[in-house]
Amino acid sequence: MKGRLFIACLVAASALPLAARAQQAGMPVVGLLSPQSPGPAMAGRVAGFLKGLSELRYIEGENVAIDYRWAEGHYERLSVLATDLVRRQVAVIAAPTQDSALAAKTATSTIPIVFNMGGDPVRFGLVASMNRPGANVTGVSMFTAELSAKRLGLLHEMVPKIATVGVLINPENANAQNQTKELADAARALGLEIRVQKVSSDSDFGPAFENLVQAGAQALCMGADPFLAGRRDRLVALAAKHGLPAMWEWPDFVEGGGLMSYGTSIVDAYRQVGAYTGRVLKGEAPAQLPVMQPVKFELAINLKTAKALNLEIPATLIARADAVIE
């Protein structure tokens, strides 16, 4: 525990000069609280967030400062990082994942919070209702657990002869239980069996894939989770190593060699979070801003990966795909 606190405090201290200068200059400071790590996997999403802010004429470094807080896959750090942002009295906390939103909500009932999450924000107690959030919280709900059934169905359509599907779930994710139930229900409807492997650290990946193969998994479906989303290259490589056709959550997995993905546009969701953050900075109350839901869904397929797996892609899938990577 002392080690975690030391790391969190060290991260917080590194951002002090920027936040202090911004506050001294009267510039609003936005805290961005994420369970992920900075780097290439997050670059496009942060760019989407900054684009949303710019739609309200807020430009980082010019008239708004961003105080980034990265938990680097350690969800237990989020509460400490959220508390530090509250102590610094940031103007808004942007919480682009479910777990960061819950940590921020626990840390403050006054500072506005704008979330992006996969679960139902009403069920998790973040808002009173979708149309009238109430209190200090609003944002974007992508309902990723509900999309789990759709992903499994598309995977089955791609590989119709499979009988057993392996599933990777991060048990640290607040929505893990709901995702597992959605997948189990969908599997029963399709006449499939699922084998769930819980993974919450990098050291879990190798054994998890070995266990799935030994259990007879013929394909793979990844659960929606920020930690897993940040481990794209490792996961795609392991799926290829074991010859598993895999369904991923985001199109960047397909760009990185994964077989297929289906979901909402994560970059656009971050843009919406940025836009709502800008509206709050301009004085609108979160309680009066309805929770947004995505209208854009993307199916991506990698033809090269399909060929390597000796798969013949159904023409109906190709016709419905939003992105076909050669």
C-alpha cells in the first residue's frame, strides 16, 4: 500500500508545475483520469478528447490545461489519483472509463465529472437517469457489455464451425460480471460453449492462452476493458501464435493484425467527452446535460489475417464491414 501511495504521489508531483502555472494565470485545469498508460495506444483517443474541447474553443496550453493522471493498468491506484485531482481543485474531471468514473464519483460530489463508460451509468449509481443525470456527473455510455453478444454472433458468422470460444475477462473491471453473463447468454443462444479466463496483469496472458487452447477453445472473444485495450500487440501476437480467430473490441486491434472487431467509435466517444467537458467549463451544469449514447458502430476485418488462418470470409460480412484491411 505504501508503495502504491508513493507512486501515485510521485505522478501527481510531476504535474504540479503545469497545474500551478495554469491556476496562477487563471486558466482552468481539467483532470484526465485514466486506468491506462500514456503512449501510442492512447494517442488517438486523447487527440479525440482534445478535438472535442477545441469544438468549444478550448485549446490545451492556450486557454485550458490538462492534468493527466495514468494508473498504468493498476486500477487500485485510481482512487488515490482521483483524490489528488480533487485536492488540486481542478475545474472538471474527465473520466474516460467506467472505473475511473466510479473512482472520481467516490472522491467528489461537487467537482463536475464527465465520463465515458461501457456499463449502464444508472445501474452503477453514477446518474439518476439518462435524460436527467442529476448531481455532478454526466457523460457518454457505450453499453459495451450489451455489444458482447453482437461480437460473439459476428465471430460465429466468420467461423461457423466453432463449438467452443475462449473469453478474456479482466475481473478488476466493474462491468466484468455483466459482460460474462451477456456472453454466456449469447453463447447458449448460438449453441456455443465459452471458456472464461481471468486476466488482470501482463503475467496472466501467456498461461491464459495456454489454458484456453487446452480447454478446446477454437476462437477468442476479448472482453471490453481498458487494461486489455492497452495490450493490443501482446494479445494479437498470442492469438496468432495459437492460431485462434479472434474478435476484438476496437478497430486498432485489426489495424495491428487482429482478425476482426466490432464496437462503437472509441475516438468519437472521447471527442464527445471533450465536448461535454468544454460545455461544463462554459458554465453548463452536468445535472442538466443528458448522458449521450453512441450512434456510430464499426465492423473491421483484416483480410491478411483471415488468409493466414485459412478462413474464407462470408460475402455478407465483407459487405457490412466499415473497414476492410488488406
